[in-house]
Amino acid sequence: MLKRMRSFLVAAMLMVIATVSAQVTTSSMSGKVTAQDEPIIGATVVAIHEPSGTRYGTVTNISGQFNLQGMRTGGPYKVEVSYVGYQTAIYKGVNLSLGEVYTLNVVLKESSELLDEVIVTAQKTVEKMGTVTNVSERQLTTLPTINRSITDFTKLSPYAGGSNSFAGRDGRYNTITVDGAALNNNFGLSTNNLPGGDAQPISLDAIDEISVNVSPYSVTYSNFTGASINAVTKSGTNELKGTVYTYQKPKNFIGKSINDVDVPNVESYKSSLYGFTLGAPIIKNKLFFFVNGELENSTSPGILWTPSQEEVGSGDNQNHISRTWIKDLKTISDFVKDKYGYDPGSYDKFDDFESKNWKLMARLDWNINKSHKLSLRFNTVKSENDASISSTSSVITKANSNRYGVDAFAFGNSNYGFRNIVTSLSGELNSNFSSSVQNKLLVTYTHIRDSRTTKGDAFPMVDIYKDGKQYMTLGTELFTPFNDVENNVFSVTDNVTINKGNHLITAGATFERQYFMNSYLRAPYGYYRYASIKDFMTGEKPMLYGITYGYNGKDAPGAELTFGMLGAYAQDEYSITPNLKLTYGLRFDLPLYFDDLLGNAAIKEQSFNGTNVDVSEWPKSKLLISPRLGFNWDIKGDRSIVLTGGTGLFTGLLPFVWFTNQPTNAGQMQNMVEFETSELPANFAFNPNYKETLTQNPDMFPSTPGNEVPGAIAYVDPNFKMPQVWRSNVNAEFQLPYGFMLSVGAMYTRDIYNVVQKNMNEKAPSGTYNEQPGRVYWTKNNYYDNPKTKTVIQLTNGDEKGYQYSFNAVLTKKFDFGFTGSFGYTYTMAKDMTANPGSSAASVWQNNVAVNSLNDPGVSYSLFSTPHRLIANASYEVAYANMKTTVSLFYTGYQQGRFSYTYSNDMNGDGNYSDLMYVPASKEEMTFVDIKDKQNNVTYSAVDQQEDFWNYVNNDSYLNDHKGQYVERASSLEPWIHRFDMKIAQDFYAKIGSRKYGIQVSLDMLNIGNLLNSKWGAYRSCGLQSYDNVRLLKTASKVGEPLTYQMNASSREVFQKNSKWDYTASTGSAWQMQLGVKFTF
């Protein structure tokens, strides 16, 4: 009944009023026409987009105000303002920025016999109220880039940070649109904001302009709490124009060493791209088309790590040599080939990884008549690329080190591939019903399909340990079989604006429908973890066995979710004076869930720490209200000092994989189970046929749903609300002497509703350590409250609220002789409860770090905070004879990221490697024990360990300041990095007949400082680092016993080497170049 009511509500709203998009696709112009200090009523305003002849017209209202909506971005425009008895004012060279209002205040003079028109060179006067960065077509073509991605240019925003984050927020909370159509990684399996896998979903040569909005106070913006990134594509004009281009990066276009250490397999890196564009009129001034196509291929080394040629105690992080002995790899390879007929793949020489994609875009623009203009756009991309095995994940309990690294090595057929398809369509109709009423109708559809390809034959995944640590991996990658994700996004938009006196009123409603299908099973062929090579080869029971299988014999059951966001809004832009504009409005958003879920009575009957779970319901649809207020004040009336800002609430979305985790882990579609040795039958043995394992053990693996509690459960809190933040900012722009402009700003954001994930089945701790204040522990195998299952992860809103604040200053100058430059600094402080590091429910919870329970991590430093960031941009352009030379330089300097100090083992016994380190108050407070080799020889004495650890603490500023305390999550900072990127473009022109032809040769260079010194611009990493954690030591004692410690190294020499922040010999650190050749006509 509820589902039918929701459907009726949506249909009714669509019939009454179409919906309004939060994203921008066009520009606008507004202003006031006066004469002798009085408003002119009925003056004619006509703006002509000169390249296409497209005309936009209106007349001024009773207050002399005019407003033009739905205008093409860019230009140049010619604007004519006329009225009987007055000279016609003509403004030339007007260029419009995406999503911004160009202000044109006109003073008409009485006409005379000698002069009936006045031509004026337009000055750029743009009104903005929030924090926006616009990237023009010129910047897109002159700034250095090799990836040719939209995200290569969003870094120009002073609020940009690492991992696509803005203002200290998780990059997954951004939204990206192209021509108003959502082009997001909505499902959220990676941190990349864009869909399409390794490929860019749309060509850079098809993009006309990009805008990055962090705090837009128009209520038409929604679906983000990070940044709203919008791009518009190019259009055809009255002139036939086209390009044919190629970009090449041969194998010698990349640095070969970092700090005298060779970059592994650098000769494997190469890429080539071929493309074209074509735009022309079909009917001059009326109908235009634009098309773009690209084909790209690239290769890269598959695996950087190599096995050790001799039996060693530890690997070499700097030279990417694993401790895994090549002889052991050969032994296992021969064994599984002979016994099971399975080829695990290469272990001494890997093929290069390949990536290939093609893309096509087509756009049609139709000036139907003077009142209606239509644009249609189609875009598609298909890509395939290879990838390496998951690092530490298993079914539930993670491995204790990476599968490729200093400790471990994996066979080649344990790697996998991606296949991605993205198709996007948009149609936009802009209508001018009268001089005061304008309308924008936008319909969009995006289809995204992500799947995987396997290497080799089907085989269970096997991890083999040595000396208690990960050592070797073989078999089919855990998450690849039957892995398939589909996301369809449909939206209809209609934006109505009414110009009435000094008020520009906007009102409307919004609706977006997203469909998701997720087929995802963790280890569907089975997962085995063995304590040693011997145990695996002799058929001993594994340390751990896990599998996820579909009920009723289904190999690939798919979880489905249909989500809608319904909203309504109204706002008023009030021009209090020609120099002061105030925008105030109110937005309402209502999440809707259209799919019915199957319940599981077996789950509902259980109690998890007193909490009952019903997996048959989505969260309640709860209304979210977003009031906003913004202002733009030209203090002196001459744009010399402009103050902008505002305050308001913003409602966003989240990675929807966190929602589909519920039906996937509800025990109705599939069952995920994991067993330790003691839980396995005495006769349980390795079997390469997972179906036989299932049928031979029916008690362990029930085949029908609803009768058993699954091995892991995930669900969304019935009272969950979509993420929402309160954000405020103020910004001042100063026109300084000699043409300099200074912009200074501040922003503050606070969570209203944040997103956290908790394990509702975590048992109360067993006790408290005496040696560390307040540190609790769980005795082994005693950390689940209800033994019928393991993790019961609830997606909910956190009790504590994170916050972010930023300060920035940007100085820019444009010189008359072709030089443009800018320099900016941003300080950001961000704190949150969790980075939600992962996609599956269990991994998101497990990958966090805390002193005690991961259910209560507290508010601490955010991994998305880049405390200090410097950016600079310089460009010089000179034209001479039939040539033009353009040189652009981009600099960025920042701290690489944040990390936490954690133990390298599960010191508190909660089943996770997630324990923040305690810093002793004195050297003697911690008791170390000797580290010995297999022959019982001491390789690292307790005395040396204690001394080395204490020296490390004293030399680390954060640890030294926090003696006698626990470290905070993400409290430490990685080293600074400074990088310079450059692009040089040389254009040659020739005129043949009436047409102008050109050839451009360009060279994009990333990290050019590295060309001069192999250390410059190189990333640095610590040999004891695992993702966002640095692990100096581990506990040597059993859980619950008096604490003793050992360093995370086999000897003093190894610790001293691995504890340093050494330069990383990788392609990301090395300089890179790309050669481009483009023919234009």
C-alpha cells in the first residue's frame, strides 16, 4: 500500500510541475536599465551569441530590471539595449561563465542627430554568492594534463584536497553532472567520482567549461555535501570547425629512477590516444551539431613486486622485493598443477596490464524560434582494464598484511579485470514565455554497467601464512566471480523563473530516480587460509574457511534497489540596490524507497546486544529541510571591493553500495559464512569444487533461505537520514593597484546528519589492561554477542558531529602582454567520526581505527583533510606571424596525507587490526621481548628494541608531545610534496582560400622538477605503512595477559630502514610527458 501511495505521489507531482535540477547547464544575464537616475520601463535587451547567431531577448520591467536565462556559456556575445528616444547601447566581447549571473547595468543617453548608438567594451562583472571556481575552455586547453580528466581541473578550486575531496569532505559526497545529467560513481565501489573505471567517461575535447561549487546558496543545488561539479559540452556554430588529434606517451616519456632507485618495469608504461571533433550548422542560425570520438590504449606493469631469489626473513620495501621465496612459489605451483589440474599463473614474470577504451559524444542544438531553444546530447564509453588482487580482504576476517608486499606474494591468475560501460543522454528546452517568465525543462538518463573478468580457471582462493603472517596467495580473486553492478539514473527537470520588480523568483520541485542491481559474493568459489605451506599440501584443516553462496542453487543472485529523491523549493533573489543582492529560499527533500524487501524471520527472532533487526524494511522516508541565505555586495559600486557569502543547509547522497549491503546480507539471497579451525568438522579438507563442499556439508551450508541466520548481517537503521551539513562562508574580492585581484575567504561546515557503520553484535569487552589506561580487550573468539552470526553492521547516523573549516587567499593578475598568473594558499582543518573506508559493510567497519571499540571511534582528524595547500598557475601566450606559442605552469604543494599509528596485530582481541597505539610516558614503561629467528638466535634484542622505539618517539613531534596518551586517529601528517606541471603548445596557421587551418604540437609535462633532480616532486612512504596506518610495533603477549611488545621488524637494521620516509620509486613519483598533435580546420 505504501509503495503504491509513493508511486502515486511521484506521478501526481510530475503531472503538476516538472522537476528542477540541482545542477547547472547554462548561464544567465541580468541588470538594470536607467536614464537620468530613473528606471527605464520597456527597454529592449537583446543578447546575440555571435558564433551561432543565437538570440536571447527581453524587455525591462517596472523597476527597469531585466533577466535572461538559459543562455549558452562562453561567447562572445553582443548585447544591444535600446529604447525610443535614447541612444542604443551596444556591448561587445561579453563572455558568460557556467552557472554564474553576468551583471550588466546600463545607463542610456538621449539620442542625437550625430549619434544614435554607443559601442562599449564589456567589463566582466559576475555575481556569485557562494564559493565557485570556473574553468574556462582556454584553461582546459592550456593547462597541463595527461589523464585528460575533469578531475584534473577541479584542483584549481582553492578548497580541493586529495582523493577528490573538497573542504575536508569525503570525495564520495560530491556530485558531478555533464549537461545536467548525473555522471557520478553513484554505487561507490571506488573513490573515483567518475564512472567508467579506468577510462574517462567523456572526452576533454568535448567539454566547453567546468564549474566547481562548494557553497552555492541557490536552493536549486542539491545531492552533495562536498562539492557540486558541473560541466557543459561544446556546441556547433555557424562555422564548420573540426579537429583531428593524437596524444602519445611512448615508453621513454617517463622517469626511470627516483633517488637512484629504479622505477620497476618503467619500460612497460605507454599509451596512445586518437580522436576527432566536428561541429557545423545544419541550418545557419537555427540548427547545429557537434560530434567527438576517441580511441585510447595503454599498458602498465602488472605487478611491481618480485619474489625473493633466496630464503630471507623480511622483504625489501624500497626495491619491491617480497620475502616470499621463489622456490616456495614453484613448489606450490607444481603441486596444484599435478594434484588439481589448476594453473595458478605466473610468479616470476608478469604480463603488462592493459587498458583500452573508446568513447563517442554527439550534440544537437536547435533554435526553434525566438522563444524556444532545444539541445540534445548523447555520450557513451566502453572500457576494459586489468587490476591486481584485493590486498587484505577475506570473507570476514582480514589477512594481516598485503598480498603483494614485503611479506607476501600472489600468483598471476589471482589478478582480475574490469569491464565498464557508461551511456548518458540529456535533453534541454529553454523557453521564454514572456519578458518576465522563463522556463528550463531538462530530461536526463544515465546507464552505468560495471563487471569483472577473471584470470585462469575457477579455483578457490587460498592464503598461506608463514611465521604468523601472510606469505602466499593463489586461486581466483575473492570478489570477481559473478561480480556485476548496474546503475540507471533518470531525472526530469523544469525550472521556472519570474522576474517581478526587483525580485527574481524561482519555484519548482525535484525528482530523481536511481535503479541499482548488485551481484556481489565474497569468495563464491571458497576461501581457505592455511598456517603453512605444509598444512596446505598435507591436507590439514585450514585456519579459516569462508564462502558466500546463493540460495536455491543460484550462482549470482542480484540485490536491487530503486531509490528516488523528491523535493520542492522556492527562493527569491532580491536586488535591494544595484550593488546589493540578497538570495533567500527554502528547499525540501524526501527520500523514497520503491522496492519491497524480503524479511528473515530467523534474524528477526535474534537479539544482538538487546537490538532486534528487521531486514524487510528500508529506512523511513523522512523530510529534510534546507533553508539558505546568500548575499553579494559591491561595497563601493565599482567592483573594487565585493563581499559575498551566505549560510545554509545542504543535503547529499552516499555510496549506494552501503544500502544494497542490506538485501545482500539478509540471508534471503545468499549466505556468507566463515569458520575457524575449531568450528570445522574433523574431516573437512580442501576441495577445488566449491559446489561439492556445499552439498557435502549441508548442516554448515543450508540451501534454502529464511531458515538460518546468515554468517554476517548488514542493515540500514530504520531512522537513518541522508547526510546533511550546515555550511557558511564569507569571501571578499579586492581590486588592487596595477590590476591585481585578491580574494580571501573562510568557510565552516558542520555535520547535521553524518554516516557511520556499527557492529551491533560486538560483545562487551572481557577486561581492561593494567598497562594502558582504559584499554579494554576481548578474549579470543569471544567478541560476538550472539554466536549464531558474526558482524551485524548497522548503517546509521552518528551521535557525534564532525566539522570542517577552511581559510584561503588567492592573488591573480592578468597582464597586457599575454601573461596571466595566480597564487593561492588554503588552510583546512577537518574532523569526523569515520572515513567509512570501504564498500562492503564489514570492511567499512573493520577498516576504521580506535583505542577501544570501533563502534565508538569518537571525533578525530579526517583523512580527507589537507591542512596546508599551495597552488600557483602561470600562463604566457604570444602570437607572431602565422604562429602562436603558449606556455603554462601549474604548481601545487601540500602534505601528502594523514595517518594513524597502530599496532601491527590484533592487540585487544576484537578480531580487527585496528588498535591505536599508546605512547608510553617513559622509556621503561613498556616491556619488550627479544625477536628470534627459526634457529632461536636473537636477531633484535629487547634492549635494542626499547631504545629504538624511544628514539623514534622522541624524534616524532606528535608522539613526543603525547607521551602517556593514546594517539588520535589520523593525527600524524605525511611529508610535504611540491610538484610543477608544464604545458608548451606551438600553433602554426595557414589560410587557404577563405578558411584558416592550423596544426598544434603540444607537450604536457608532469612533475618537471623531477627531470632536474630525481628526489623533487617524488612521493614518500614508510616501509611500516599499511594504507593509512604506520605500524611500529606489535604486542608479543597473549590477549588479556600482561603486555609485552616487539618491534614490527626482524632486526634493528630492518627497523631503521623501514621506519624512514623514503622516496617511492613509482610512476606517480616520476616525471611524465605526453606529446600531442592536433590539426584544426
